[in-house]
Amino acid sequence: MAELHLSATAEPAGGIGPRAVALAAVAAVILAAPFLASEYWINAIIVPFLILSLAGLGLNLLTGYAGQLSLGAGAFMMVGAYATFALQLRIPDLPLPLALIVAGLVAGVVGTVFGLPSTRIKGFYLIVSTLAAQFFFEWLFLKFPWFYNGNSSATIALSRGLSVFGLDANGPHGRYYLTLATVALLTLVSFNLIRSQTGRNWMAIRDMDTAAAVIGVPVLRAKLQAFAVSSFILGIAGALWAFAYLGSASVQSFGLHRSYQILFIIIIGGLGTIRGAFLGAAFVSLLPLALDWLFQYLFSGQVDAGLLQNVQKAIFGILIIWFLIREPEGLSRLLALRRTASRRLFPS
């Protein structure tokens, strides 16, 4: 009977399992999303969600996996955006993908420099150190017109728009596929990186850096590697935020509020998980839209719009606090618990 049961439930050799079918279905929906959603959804919801997920992923590598606290995410995004603008302006023949990579490398070098204090300090003092990067680059990019090409409004925009190896990417579909390809590639690289020795070194430092040093982990080098990789990803996310989402950007587009937003994303989604960046970005992106729709449905034309906006912000903050109290390890942990409970109820 056992043999009969196994033969009835086992997957046939060379067959396609339900997991593979589900993954293929998800991939098909993702690729077909521009043809299923309106331009508003693509431009105002899906593209910023993907970019915020990428930024959350970059910060999560540094804070969630390596245990290094940072409030400079907005600064490194700013560096990536301004570096991309400078490269495209002054080297017109440089393809956009290569410009993104070089801008990411510039942001990585900057992140490494501002990560040097992590070799001596940690915790609250490291937060203050990375916060200095935020104020420094806001001053730098506003002080010298060279960085924004003397534009009277001090904004940056790609004069030729988005073009990938001769293909126009200025439309909603082009912006979506450019962002999707970049996010998918960097997510795959990050996933493989945390499974490597480098990722294991980061997690050892996060858990206890003194013990990590005793067992032979190069603590100083690993910390700087975490800052470099995190800033590289944040720099590319900043370039996409400026040119694939906003179209044009300024220093205010990457202010301190952006750093807090990215930090909230990884805390809500779950520190030390790849999917936590995507879950946190979905929460931060979709909840305000849901609250706006609810308030418009309930109080449209009856309550002042400014008051409704302030109430939305208050409810959003309260929900974040409530959620963190109920599940401090984030949405990722909550989903894992629900999945475990489901398997116990339905073991088959």
C-alpha cells in the first residue's frame, strides 16, 4: 500500500512539478504586466515599487545581513543619479546600461569612504556618521552648478531620455522593462552573494563581530565590502528613481525623508531577507493608495483635502507602529509563520 501511495503521489520522471508551473505563471504575469495594467499603474505604482524594492534590497544587505546601521541611503541614491546624469551629458556615446554600472561603482566608492568609520564605531554613532553623508551631498550638489549643468531650477534630466542600445525606453513599457531587468539582475546577484562566503562573513559580523574576528573573519574588509555593495545597488536605484520614474530630479528628491522611507521598508518587510525588501516596498507603496481610495470613497467633498492627507499620514504611522509591535521581525517572518501553520493543517 505504501508503494502504491508513493507511486500515486510522486512526480513522474522528467515531469513538471506544481512549483515550476507556479513560477512560470508568475514570470508570465510579470512580463505581461505592461499589457494588463494601465499607464497610470505602470508609471505611478509598479515602477516606483520596483525601484523602492531595489533600494530596500541595497540597504538590507548592509543593515539586515551585515548589521551596519545607516541613514545615508538617500545620499547614495543621490550620488548614483547625479553620476548617471554627468556620464550621459559628458560622454554621449556611453550606453545607458554602462552608465548605470559606472554610476553604481561611483556610489560604491563613496559608500566605502563613508563606511570607513564602521571600522571603529558602530550602532548610534555609525548612524550619525552615515547621516553626515546625507547633509554633505545635499550641500555639494546644490553648491556647485557643474553637477546640474547650470540649470536654473537646479534639476537634472537626461537630454536624450532613456535609450538602451538604441532602443527607445521613454514610454511606460520601456521604463517598466528597463526597471524590471535591472531589479531582477541585481536581486539574483544579491541572492548569490549572500549564499557565498562573503554573505556568511556579513552574517557572522552581524551576530557578533568579536567572535567573527576570533574565527578568522576579516571583519574590517567585510564591513567595507558591505558598504560598497549596498551603495552600488542604491546608486543604481537612485538613477532609476530620477530618470525612469520621476523623469527629472533634484536634491530634494533624495532628501532625508527618502532615507527614512528606505529604512522603514526593510524594517517592515523584514531585516536579513531578500523578499523583505519587496514586501516592505509593497506595504509602503500600496497602503497610502488604499487609504486615499478609502477616504475618497467615504468623505469625498465633505472634508478638507489637506485634513484628509494629514489623517492618512497619522493612520499610516499608527499602522506601522502597531505592526512592528505585533511582528517586529517584519512581514517576511509573518508570512513564514503563516506558511508553517498552513503546512501543519494541510501536510499533503
